[in-house]
Amino acid sequence: MGGDIGKRGTGNGHFEPAGQSVVVRPRPFVADPQLHALAHASGWSFPSGHASASAALVIIMLMYIWRWHRRPATRTLAAIIGVLYLATIVWTRVYLHVHFASDVLAGVLEGVAVAIIAREIMRGLQQRYRRHLMHGGVGGPAG
């Protein structure tokens, strides 16, 4: 569920199929018939979409919390909750035998990259919007 929320919230679900079609790796329960998946999973294993989406969600939320909340206690609590949430998602994907540890590591790294790219896109849009307002904006002399 957590990964699904992250995919909708960050748009990160668009990267998962591309990564999974480049590295064609069967899931652990397929690679080792002695393992039994404890959750439903289909498709390829690498990278973990749940880990990717969850990491992007946590990083983006922490970026905003760091920007808007100056109290160290608030920042620390948010970081602890975010890390625990992400660690839980990562651990369960491996525990349920639907991903290898390297799948979730790659997913987390992908999520971090998506969060950084999203931050840079937002910074560019904010700068463009500020310049637009400084030069008259909508309904101003230049608009």
C-alpha cells in the first residue's frame, strides 16, 4: 500500500517498468523454488517499485519539512518517522520473498534520484514564476 501511495504522489510509477525491462531478473521465489512468496507479486524483480516510490515520497516530504519547520525536534521526529517507514517497506519486500536486497537498494537509489530531480524542477518553476511576477505578471503592464 505505501508504495502505491508514493507512486501516485510522486509520479515515480513511470520509472519502474523501464528499469524492470532493462534488468530482467526473476523474483526470489521464481529463482529459488524452495522459497514461497508471502505476498502477490508479478513481473520482474529489479528494481523494487515499492522501495523507489517510498524513498521518493519520504525524501520529498523531508525536503518540505526542512524548508518550513525550523524546530530541530520537528525535523528530527520527521526524519525518524520517514526512515522507519522506508526501512519497513524495504525490509518487508525482502522478507516476503518478492525482492532481493539489491532490488530494494536500487529502488531506494532510484527514489532518491527522482526526489532530487523533482526538487530541481520545482526550483526552476519557482524561479520562472518569480521572474514572471517581477516583470508585470498577469494583468500587469507587461501582461
